[in-house]
Amino acid sequence: MNTKIKPVYAIFIVALVGSMCTHIILARATAIAHTLTFEETAQISTKEKNKKPKDLLSFSIQPHQKITGVIVLQGEIQGGYFFEGNILLNIVDVDKNIVFKSYLTAQTDWMTTGPVLFGGALDTTKLPKGPAYIELRQDDPSGGESGRPIKYIQIPVVIE
């Protein structure tokens, strides 16, 4: 019986206490290691894992949902994410690279920090298959030059 153990790459997430920073460290282990799954590493913006972000009041896609084809996205968000009635929609891969950019449109008055209904469609047919994130990003025409941090929420999904 061959019991030789091959090197295993594992991803460890180290959260700094009292800090909002999360570091992802790729470590090489020569013993049996627990490889974290996509679900274990998924984060929703700056909120704790598996905790709904306070700004996103409702959304038609649930965390870790499998999505395919053309889907209708609807939700309600608060906190001033809109500019000229749009909120940015990005699809982000597991390495946090943007693979698709679009926007969703406000369906109620968007000139508020209060709740705003929004919606639109997403065609997943030409997107890479596998784990990804739907990212709702604050539409900031200054590109962050206003000095305020740009807010975003990432919802982990699986594209089929």
C-alpha cells in the first residue's frame, strides 16, 4: 500500500482582530491539510460570513445559489449606492477579478440614503462557469476620488 502524501495547497484565511482586513495566504503543506471550500471562503463585503449585509434589504438571489441562463435580478438596498438611477453590477471570479460589468436600475426614488427598489436582467450564458460573486457596487462617478470609500456587497453564487 502506497501511503506517500503529496504536497497540498491550502488556503487559510487569517482575520486580524480589531481590523477589517482579511488576508488570504497560500501555504504549501506536506501533510494532510484541510482545503477550504468556496463556501468557507465566501465573504459578503465587510460583514461576517453568512450574515446578511445591513444595506441589502432584499435580493432575488440567495448566497451560494446556482444560476443559469437569463435571470431577473430584483432587490432593495439602502445607503446611497445609486448615481443617476444606476447601481453597478459586476460578476467577480473567486480571485476577485471582474469578468463582467453592467448596471441595475432604480425602480423608486434613488436620491436618498433610504431604501431603493432596483432591478434588471443578467445573461449568464457567456460567463465562465463555476463559483463567482454577484457584486452590487456603489456607482460613484468620481471613481473614488471623492475621498469616500466605495461601498459594495458580494453575493457568492455558482454559475452553471
